[in-house]
Amino acid sequence: VKMATALQRLCVQVRQCQLRQLTRSTSTLLQHSTAWRRLSQSRTAFASDVPSSAAADLTPAEAAEVEQIVDDIDFEELYNSTNLPTLQAWISSFPGGHRVGLMQLHPTVFGQDISRIDLLHRAVVWQRTQWRMGNAKVKGRAEVRGGGRKPHPQKGTGRARASTIRAPNWRGGGVVHGPVPKDWSTKLPRKVRHKALLTALSTRYQQGDLEVVDDIQMPTRKTKEFVRLQQLHGWSSALLVYSTASDSLNFKWAVRNVPKVQALHMDSLKVYTILKYQKLVLTVSAIRELEQRYGDIPVKLETTMLSSADITSEKEEEAA
């Protein structure tokens, strides 16, 4: 029932083009069912998931009401009525470097508000504390070897009383309040981590530092070959993100010794690494997987590839 109510509210707000309320309503829907993630793929699968996800809690009349709500939704209208900004990016060929197509980007992944520097700061601090080892250690007076007996009698020598030669005020003694191994890691809410990642991606796109390539396959793993391609594309400082590990084996080996360039799988993408490099280079498949993972609003995205004549004219313009 909660999911059906959220679904009704979602449709109304889509038609009214209230983007912020739409995002909140989508989050509410996600809390009650995973069917929303399959909405952009299959309307039939979504309709079948609605009654099955709450079959134990719904009466037959309530289940029928939920099914009727789903049947009354015009999913094509839902797609077309979303008043979201249209984001596009050119697709460059690798290793050629010329344009081969144009693709649309998801507005909730690459169209976030880039003024939220606080989210980026929190994510970077959180990631760096996760990497901090915290293994600094010194010995206290009880851990230093030796000092078991009293160095001299308590009275009669004229010296200050002492119980051990490993006291902190003695040379070779223990350290007072010194560092000990500790866990520096902190916690950050999952929603904040996701929002910070989308903000970092949107920052690179809106500042013109995002490049899209069709693929990153290389016939050889020679570093010299990649350096030549690096100069061709102008990647003096770049983070290269791919989605298929098996197809990029030569590419990863070729990049390993190149300074200020890193190749990374999309599952290991972090805010810190995005901000560390000047350019962010994504493959088409990596972008689509990121949009499928973080794009909570269904939007039809198209990829238009240029014809052979258009590609030839693009090459001639670049040469001129």
C-alpha cells in the first residue's frame, strides 16, 4: 500500500515537473521495493514485482488495487514528461582521437549542483581516513626492556628518589602519552557518499573536463605506445575509467608507469581520485553502467553514432 501511494505521488509530481520532490518520492519508493530499478528496463517486470513484493501483507482486494494502479500508469508519458535538462557529450574514438558519435547523459548523474563543495570535502576526508594506517607506536615505561630493580637506595645518597631507570624522565626511559595503534576510519552515510560521487562527476562534466571514448582497447601493452596516444589526446593529467576488465588488460599494463595518469575500474571510482586528476575519461559502457546504478529517475537516453562521411569531415576539420 505504501508503495502504491508513493507511485501515485510520483506520477503526479512527474507531470508537475517538480524535480526535488520527484527525487524524494523516488527515494521513498526505493525503500519499499527494488522494482523501481527495473522500471527503465521492463514495465512488465515492474508490474509483476509490485504484488509479489507485498503478497504476504496485502489482501486480495488490496493486491488488485495495486495492480490497477500500475496498469493505469502510462510509462511512455512518464518518460516523456520529465522536465529534466538535456546533457550531451561527444564520443571520441580511441586510439584515433576523432569524434565518432554523440550520446545523452543522465541528468541525475551528471547534472548535480556543483556548488556542494561540502559534500566533496566530507567524502575526501572520509576516504583519506579509511586509508590511514594508524600504526604509529612507542613504548611506555612498562614496555621498555630493563629497569626491574631500584637503581639506588631511597635515602642516604643525596640523589632524587627513583624506582626504575626506565622512568620517562630518565635517558632511555619510556614515553609518556605516546602514540599507539588506532583506527582512524570514520563513517559516512551511504546517501552522502553517493551524492558526493555524483557531484564530482557533474563537476568534471560542467567544467568541460569530462571526455568520453568508445573503448580503451590497445593491441599492445607497451608504455611508449600509450605515451604517443596520451600526447595525441592531451591527457597530461587524466583518470581513465573502464567497465570491462578483460578487454583493458593491455591498457592497464601500458598506463602503469606513466606519471599523472591512472587507469581504474568503475567499481573503484572514488571522489578523491576524480578530483586528483584534471581530466576524467570514461568509456561509453562505463557511463551507462554508472547511470544504471545511480540514475534513480527513468530517462530515455540515446547514443547517435556519426556516419562515415561525417567522420571523414570531422577528420578534415581537425587537420585544418
